[in-house]
Amino acid sequence: MINRTLIRIKVVQTLFGHYQNEGALPSEARKQLMRSFADCYDLYILLLDFASALTTYADEQLQERIARSQATHTPFTPNRRFIRNRFAQQLFTNQRLRHELEERHLSWEAGMSAVKAVYLSMVATDWYKQYMEQTDCTYEDDKRIWRKIYTELLPGNEDVLSALDEMELELDHFTWTTDLDFVLSYVVKSVRKFREEEGVGQALLEMFDSEDDLNFATSLLMCTIQHRAEYDALIDAHLKNWDPERVALMDRTILLVALAEIMNFPEIALQISLNEYIEIAKEYSGEKNYFFINGILDGIIRQLKREDKLLKAAALDE
């Protein structure tokens, strides 16, 4: 689940904190990086369980309507299509998900305000009304409405972000609110992979797709720490009348990690590395600072090429 784009972001975030804590040991940075990955996977598990939380809430609302109709002798025909959604029921009984939720002590109990807000938004949509009014409903239809919920109602939802913020504090987690949209994309990927015939044994995404990705994460972190003095000198040499003290710590951290990748991972094409860190700069650095970061990296790479120290297969134009 955790791909190399997220790995790079987490390494930058971890080292940004590490460099603010003078005297912190490399082992502490590595431990924090691993924890950030675990927190991200916790969020994936929690968001999958949102299907169960929302279905349970919808069932409670339906039961209340039935009780009111009986008390007032008002005709009411309950529509149980959503609460009997086969995909949601499959998640509710998924053995791996139940185990992970129990093991990680995760639930939406503290986030019911978000569940209620999403429910109210959902029942007002045209696509929900059309789903509830369909004559026939397939398993793919059941999955499709959940893709709608995860892609249209949760991203950027203030109630969901607020609930996650509160749960972060309660569970001593970090970055759930900033990771939400990224992790949601993997929840949607999981929805697409679900097959009705897999039943309770349907596989979930693993934290890492391969051992290589985990090794890349730890190696990138440690290479940056071990070679910081060397990379700092390269950066300072290309500042061109710019006081090194004026370079923002986030900008310097992005440059350091970028150089660690460029100089230690020749199997990753140069342009891929450059593009990845420019995108990180656009997201996490100051407004338009990515121009500055791109310029510094461009100058360093040209120097490394002239000195025949660049091992990357692809290179910038001369």
C-alpha cells in the first residue's frame, strides 16, 4: 500500500522533525519513520471500517423510522437495500479486518459525529436515491456506491477531518488528517479488488507491496543522515550569494533527501527522482519555493555530471 511517493514524503517529514531536535540519534529517526508508516496503515484499516460504521448508523436510523411509524400508525415501507449492501457486509465479516481493528484498538466510536454528517450528505445525493430505487441490484452496484462514498463524501470533509484530529489525540497518532486523501485512494483500490466469492477471506492490501520498498525507505533515511555534511556543502556551494542561514529547514531537508536518492539509488531514473521532490516541494515548502529547490538541484546535478560522479542512467541536458 505504501508506495515510493509516500515513502519519500514520510522520510522528508521524519527528517524535518529530526533536524529540529539537535542531538537526536539516527535510531530515533528510524523508529519515528516506522511509526509514521504504521500510523498510515492504521488509517487505512480505520477507513475500511467506515463502511461498517456508516451501515450500522443507517440501520439505527431506519429502526427509528420504523418505531415512529408504528407509534403513530403511519404507513411506512422500509428500504433495507443500503444496510444489506453485500460489499459492506463482506467488510463487516472480513477476518483480517476484524483482527487488525482489534489488534490496533481502532473504531469509529469517537468519530460518530463524522459518520452522522456523511450519512446526511449521502442520503441527499441523487446517486444514493437512484441506488435505493433500482429494481435489481448486483454486487458491483453495491461496490459502486461505496466507491462514491469514499471518493465524493470523505475527501476534504471537515467533519471527517475533525473526527480524525480528535481520534489522533486519543490514540496518540500523527498525520491522519494530512494522509487522508492519499489513504482514501488505496481504500478505493481495495474496493475495486473485492470479489464476492472471496467471502470473509478477502485479502486486504499489505502495508508494503514488497520488502524492497521497506528497504528503500530505511536506506533513504539513513543515507541522508550519514551524508548530511557532504550534501549540505553541495547545497551551500550552489546558493549563489544566498545566505545559507536563510534557507528554510523544510527546503534544506527536501534538498538533502533528494540528493541522497540521486547519489545512492542509480536504479531510479534521474527525472523520476527530480519530479518526485519538486512535487513534494510544491506541497510542503513555501509558495513557489520549488523553483528555488529545482534550481539548486539542477546546478548540483550539472556539477556531478562534469565530475563524472552521477551514477543515474538519465541526465539533464547539457
